[in-house]
Amino acid sequence: MRDERITKFPFGGDYNPEQWDPETWPEDMKLLREAGVDTVTINVFSWALIQKDDDVYDFSILDSIVRTVTDAGMNICMATATAAVPAWMSRKHPDIRRVEWNGMRHTFGGRENACPNSPTMRKYSPLMARKLAERYASLPNIIAWHVSNEYSGRCYCENCTKAFREWLRDKYGTIEKLNHEWNANFWGHTFYDWDDIVAPNILSEEFGDYWNARTCFQGISLDYARFQSDSLLRNYRDEYDEIKKVIPDALVTTNLMGAYKEINYQKWAPYLDIAAHDNYPWDGESESSVGFTLDLIRGLKGGRSWWLMEQTPSVSNWFVNCSVKRPGVMRLLSYQAVAHGADSVMFFQMKRSVGACEKYHGAVIDHVGHGETRVYREVQTVGKELERLGDQLMETVTPAKYAILFDWDNWWAVEYSAGPSAYLKYADEVKKYYEAMHRLHISVDIISYDSDISGYDTVFAPLMYMIKPGMADKLEKYVQNGGHFVTTAFSGYVNENDRVTVGGYPGELKKLMGIWVEEIDALPQDKENHFRLFDKDYPARIVCDVIHTQGAVALADYKEDFYAGSPVITCNSFGRGRAYYIGTSSSIEFYMDLMLKELGMEGIEFAESGTVPCAYRQDYDSVKYVESTVRENDSARFFFYLNHSEEVKRVIAPSKGIDILTDREYSGGDEIELAGYGVVILRTSKA
């Protein structure tokens, strides 16, 4: 969804002039315009300035900010101000205060600090959104609406408990059905009435610590995770709906946080007119890990482009060690987002504040107050480049023949599971398959379990622990029609409510996979089993499924322990396709070899030349830290080559094209030199 007023990538980000004297605003506008900034996000944390009491509103400061930005010729991304509750509201309406996992009720403070099921929150946040929409509906330079900010956290208060009971009633219908699905006879947990159900936290079913909580009852904890994600979505939709009532064609979104465990963004996707993401890699995070997050966001809207809503121009101030981005890295990471589908480059923040916890977070305008800084000049460079690129890349898509299925319900369920291993982490296992494709320069879509998979050559579903209704039939049809399906250890064990599918693992996938898993062994972190395939030895780590074939062919066997000689990798021919079961967690080298030597997967460089192996396959080490992706439209392909190292790297142009950042022309087979942290975007014709 694209506003006709958006003729280039929006460039800018969060601007909080209410934290400064109005006399400084004109100079801010001058500096931002000279840096190429054309869009600012305003009003993110201004609820307290606008609403002073239940029925007292004052828009005068926001009106002044809007006039200042508009007079400077900039576009606005208008936030709804509801990301932090005003102090008077917390004092006057204590139902809005969250209760933590340990049962502690908040006082006033922090941000994203409202109970999502608070009657006060559900009354006043949509009212604020509506008042803003009515006030600024006719303003032509508002190109998007930004609801709240970085939704996060859970609440365990009495309002949430009551709402949870209603959520469960809607889902299960009867208390008897709930008892059956949760296997509530275990430990005498039979519920006699809906009011017997309490929120699962450290006071009831859960233990450990919040970020790595274990649970005595997976069913209730899993459903509470779903419920809290749905509750925050309802908060978002409360505001979304009010904006749409006033401005039906408004572009409405909120800023997501990638692979954020607490919120199932796939359920939010239908209500995001465009997906938006805040990209804050930690120091030392690999380019493939960042790429995974970016492609996860791209997959939310079926591969459509998305907005980079926030990144830091220089330093993130919440890490233990807050290193600045080295010269060239901000530009590199900006184009990495674009390479993975972003149609904007935005920052937090435009100007550093003088107090509180983000005063040392990076900004376009530093405390020194002028443009004679390294960071400002680098931002200015990117601004000029984006101005030059115009709309060439806008709404182009990434073609992919391969997909990874990613599912928040499985994420929660795997890591709530009491066994087989606390070291078995859902997102980590998925990322291993992604990293192999990333190293091989293979374009991949990250999609939900509900997505159409019929158009993909190969579909991966690591740790498909939970089989939702209709999923087994969907996969069987896909493979029957010629697709390749790959899943792993600890897959097919339970239904959507974490109730074991009896009759042997992998449950509903047994027919498709042609195997029976007798048991699953967990290995200590310092121990490995091994298997041999492709004339190489590979490690078997974390878990080892003990497998019996029932129609499948064993491609590799375990080499050690009592299950030595039993299958670890199997392949089952099913109709015109094949289904692979990887009964363990292995090395990135194994996954790369599996993809190349068994599955015959091809990287983007073959799409153009289709002849000899590319340099990546011939000498991987020579292009280590080089990332390549592709975006395309009906007439052109855009090959992105990004060097994530300080050393000069060289790649081969797949065909005749022009670097749209420098206008340098290349012929097919020409060497492209990438400077340290360098970027080349090669436009080639599809004709």
C-alpha cells in the first residue's frame, strides 16, 4: 500500500521537539533538511502534554510542531502518543497499571506501561487516536499514522485474568473441553468453573525467571502467551479502527521488533497497512542474524516491501558496552534493510535529548548542535543517495523459490516444554537453516504456517513440534505435487494445544515422513554424536531422535552411543516429491551441503547466468562477509552486494548492468570491487 505522495524512500525518523525550547526548532529544520531528511515521526510520547485530565485536552504544542515541520516542507508520520501513560491517569485510574510476572503491581513510570485489558486504557487510547485523526485529517503532508510504539510486555492483573477466562471460553466453549485439551487431570488440575482459572505466573504455574520461564502446565502458559499477544493486538486495533473511521485511506502501522518472542506479529499483519520494523543489531551480531529478522518482517505481508522505522545513526545506548557504528556501517546497515525489502530509511532519533535514559543514544543532530560531525555527514551522504535513487526500488519484491515456516505458537510451545532439552531454542534452530541459505546467497521467504506453500520448490519447517489443524494434509498435498519438505527432530509431537498425538512420533507427519521416532536423546552442551554424509563427518548436537524407517530411506546413521547405526537423516519419496527428516541439530556446513548436494538449491547468481558455478561456490572464504540479495519488478532486477567487513572484497557481475549508486557500468563476468563496508546495487534488465 503506497501513498501517491510518497515518490521516494521516506528518510528521517523520530523527532521530539517538545523536549527542546521552540527557539531551537528552526535550526533543527535547517540541519535536517540539509541532511536530506524529508520525513519525521512526531508525537510518539506526548500523551501527557496533550491530555491533562479526563476531559482536558491541549493540542497547542503539537499544533506548533506540526506547523514548524510543515512549513519546512517535510512529511509527517503522525504517532498517536499512547506509548506512555500520563502520571495523572496512573494516579486517578490505578486499573491501568500493569502487574508483573512476580505479582508486583507497578506504580507510575516507564513506558508501554499500561495493562492491555484496563478499561481506562481501552477508553482513552482510542479516543486519543480519534481526536488526532479528526484534528489533522486534512493535513496533506501526513503520509502515515504510527500507533503507540514498540508494543511489549505482559500483564497479570485481575482485569487480565478476567479477560483471559473470557478468551478461553470463546476458544473452548465448555470447561470440559478445556480440561480435556489441557489434560487437566494431571496433578489434579481439574477446573470446575471458569473462575478457577488464574493467570500463570510465579504465583501459580511458572518458575525460573521471566525471560526464561518454565511452567508446570504448558497448556495454560501457552494459551496465556497467545492471549496477551491478542490483547495488545486489540489495543492496537482500538486505535487503528478509530483512525480508519475518520481517514479510511490512511496508511496505519506500528513499529515491530523483528523476532520478538512475546508478540505473534503474524496475527497482527492483516491490520498493518505496511509492516514497520526497528532494527537494532547488537554489537557483533552476524549479518545473517540481522538478515533473518529483516526477512521475517518482509514475510509478514506476503513478501511486500516494508518500512525501516528506526535504527540508530551511531550508537545504541542500552547495551552493556555501547560501541559506536564504525564509519560506513550505518550506511551499510541502511542498505542491508533495503536489500531485504525496506522502502524507507528512518532513524531514532533526529536530535539527542538532554536528559533521561536516551540522552546518549545516537542522533542526526548531536549535543554539539551543528552539522560538523562524522555521523551527520554520513547521514547526509545516505540522504543524497536516496534522493538520487527516487522511486526505482520502491515496491520491488524479492523472488524466492524456497521458504522457511516460522510460527510463534511453536516458539512458545517448544520453549515451555518440560524436555527434552532446555538448550533447544526454536528461533536459534530456525536461524541455522537461514544462515546456511544466507551464506549460499539463496533468497528465501520466511512465512507463516497459514501461508500458501504451493509455489515453492523446497519448504523448511525446523522444530515443527506443533501440528495445527489441516497442516499435515497441506504438507502431504504439497509434497505429493512435487515439493521438497524438510523438518527436524522434535517435530509432529503435539496438537495446537500442546496435547501429545499418540501413536508414535512424529504424529500426524508419520505418513509423510515415512518414519517412526522411538525416543529422543538430549546431549550435554559439551558432547556430540556424529554421522557421515557426502563423504564428510558432521556433528549431531543438542538432541538426537532415535528413528525407525517405515518407507523412508536412511541417508545417514549415527556413529556413536547405543543407537549407533540407526538413522539420523531420512528421505521419503511421496508422490512426485520428497520429505526429509533431520533427526538432530548439526553444523552450518552440514545444512549448506544438504541444500547444495541433496536438494539442488540455487543461489540468486544462477538466476542470471545459469552457466558456470559462481565465485561464491568456488571459494567461499574469499567472499566471506559478503551478502547478496535481489529485488525486482516487471522490467528490472536489482542485485545488492554488501561487504560486512573492513577488507576489500570482489564479486562477479551476473550480467550487464549499472550500479545505481555510482552510475558505473558493468558487463556480465566483470569483477565488482567492494570497499570495506561497501555497497553496490546493480540494476540489470529482465528482458
